[in-house]
Amino acid sequence: MTEQEFLKRWEHEKPVYQAWADFIKNTIEQALTAAIAPSQLDYFLKVPVKPRLKLESTLVDKAFYRKQYPNPYDDVTDKVGMRFVVLLTSDIKRVCQIIESAENKAFWDASKDRDYEAERLEKPLEFSYQSVHFVLRATKGISFSGIEILENTPCEVQIRTLLQHAHSELTHDTLYKPKTVAQPGVKRTVAKSMALIEATDEFFEQAMQDIEKAIKPQNDILSLLKDIYRNNVHPDVGDEQSNQLLVDTYFELLPESPAAGIYEFLQKTNFIYKKIKQYRETRHIFSQPAILLIYYLVSHNPAKTVEMWPLDMDDLNLVFSDLGKKLPE
């Protein structure tokens, strides 16, 4: 195959590769959304996922000069690719599980990028601690955005942490300058940064585990409040930070096992659901499930609830009024 033949075929198949990459992006992001909640997707993905087609000059350079593949067009598996950048190495595993899930085997065959794995061994200065590169090849019968995806069409998917991403961006160009990376000073500096990233990642993982353990009781309360709100007030449950603010503020006032008491109180005072429905369109805090906790606290400890209240007093006044109480002066 000549360079001109390569480019002619590439120009013809560009829309197929773009559609295939868009399909992969949508499929993975939909699975992530189902697993972590829609409002958390932008937080989970530290960099927006943008499928990119390789430039013609880059493709020719790789296929005919830098790599010199036997079958230039088919052997280049990263003609289109995308990158999922997350915070922790444990988050990398979550994305990998989606890619390798039985459900998605109907759409693609996933394999580790052998070219990337070989290059990683040959050029260890490209830090790849638990970073993963896949090649996803389309199976039969896939259509997206009105375009038929050709069987075996490849797309490279990289999954890495934010620290790995920063290091890769810093050192990427040096991979093709062996004389530069051979210098002792460069090797030492890069090695130190690699060690620091690995250690930092371990600290991040431990910190996240400690945080999750510490906030589990509050999250359990929020989960209960969300279920009650969804079943009795509105299926669209607010998930703003004000929920955590209220739970954190008043958690010390709750008994050791508060779930049963809260549930029993709300069963006895179920008229408040109608009140919340009336307020939720005009008073933001009433669209949040933590408002149910405030009704409980006003009933059981009104003085402390007022003393510790962190938001607009007009909202709290409505809660007191609904329960037939007067807001203390």
C-alpha cells in the first residue's frame, strides 16, 4: 500500500471511525452514569472525554516511517482514540470492568494494546503505573448516528489517573528522543517523579478509604432520606451539597441508630409530604431529601435545631409552622 492509497482509504472511512469512537464513548459513559449517578459523572471523569481522529501526517509518519508496519492501514490501531482520566487507580478498574463486561462483548472485542505494551517495556520512562490501553474492535451489526460500523474497526481507549496523565503529558515528546532520555540527569528526574506519583496514588487510595469509612453513617442516613423522599414526595430527588451540610451539622443530635426513629416519625406525620410538595418548586431546600431530617429534628429537639441552623431562617420557620410549633426567638 502506498501513502496515497493509505490516505485515500482513510478519507473514505473517517466517518466510520468517528461514529465508532462516539458509540464507545456514549456506551461507557452511560454505564458509568448508571453506576455512580448522573450528577457525579463530571466529577468522576477529571478530563472531558473527546474522541480524536489522528491527523493524516501523524498516521503516515507512524505507519510508513516510525513503525514501518507490514500492513500499514490495518496495523495502525489508534487511528481514532480517546482517554478516560480518573482520580484513583481503583477508578481505572471500574472503567476496565465496563469495557470487559459480558454485556459489551456484543459490541466489541476488547484487547490490551500489544503495541503499547511493547513500547512500555522498551521505553520505561513513559510512566504507566497501572495505566491501561485497550483496542476495541467492532463486532458485526453495529450502527450509530446513521453510519454502519465496519466489522473489526479499531479504536484505542486509554484509562489513566490524573497524575499519570500529567506525567505522560510532560514526558510524551521525549519518547522519540532517545539521546535525551539517556542523559543521567533526565533519567534521575523522571524516576523521582514516577516514584512520587506511585506513592501519592497509594496515599490517595488510603485517604479515600478512610474518608468513606468516616462518612458512611451520614451517607446511610442520606440514602434512607432519599428513598423516603422518592417514594412519598417526588421521584426527582435533589442531590446537592446542602444535603451533606445539614446531615453533618445535625448528626451529633441523632441517636446511635437513628433510621428506625426517623422512619417511624415520618410515618406518623405523613401530612408533611404534601407540604413539601407545595414548597419544593419555590424553596430550594424542600427539593432536597435532607429536609425530612429537619422535620424530625424540629419535632424532637427544636431549640438545638434553631441554634445550629446554617441556612435561611424562612425555610426553618415553614417547618416549625407545619408541625404546629413557633420558632423560638
